[in-house]
Amino acid sequence: CDPELLIADEPTTALDVTVQAQILDLMRDLQRDFNAALIIITHDLGVVAGRTDEVAVMYAGRVVERAPTRDLFKKMHMPYTEALLAAIPKIDTAPHTPLPAISGRPPDPTRPIKGCSFSPRCRYARGLCHLEKPRLTVAESPEHQFACFHPILSPAGVGA
């Protein structure tokens, strides 16, 4: 069919790391063979870390951070991105150490909330977060954008 775009929705969920690597290598080969763009939809940022050019982090149906992959892993701004990265197992962590969990419940898409959708679960959320939805804001470069009133890795967690 010679596709121009390949879309993989959670292609490695519930697979062991060896099979994950095989699936990701197969997708890379298909992308190269067809000279196609590839979109990987996943909650596992470890899967995209070394295999993508750009990452768009979504929460409750909205992009909350997007950046070139290296930039995102070097300096994320959105607390949800921080939480996803914290959930990636580290090689130097003791066996059977529980991974950090995001407190609270995911939003109910049938009941939109006022303000930032992540605010009920966000440790940085303050007044404005509960009242308005933040817009994508340019970070250090136009390619890196985030939607947060109190981004991380900024002085005292104060919004830009």
C-alpha cells in the first residue's frame, strides 16, 4: 500500500522488554522501508526516548507539552510529563521498588472540569490552575511548548 503515515497505538503494552525492542525495531524498519512518518501513541515515555524526533504529551485530550525528544527529556515543564518520566523504571533502582504513582483519579471525559484538567492531581496546582485552562506557551525555543501556569524547572515553580 506504500503508506505515508504509520500509527501505532500502545504497540508495546504488556510485552516484555525483549519483545518490545523487537516490535519497535520492526516499526523503525517499516518506517524506513516506506519512507513514512510514524506516530507512536503510548503512556510509556521510555518507549519513545531513543526512537522519536518529537514528543507531544497529552492529558485529557489536550496537548500539554510538545518538544523535540531530547529537549523534553532534558528539561520538561509540565508536571504530568514529570510524573510520566518518574514512572520509567531506573536501572539502578533496587528490585521490587514500587514506581511512583500519580495521585488521584484520571479525569472523567464526560464531566469536563473548569481550569487545568491535571490540576486535581498536580502537586504544583494553585488558584488560577483551578479556574482557567492554560494555553500552550513557548519555552526555551519555539519547538518546545507547554500548557501550565506553574511549570517545573523554573524559579520556585512560578509560571513563565
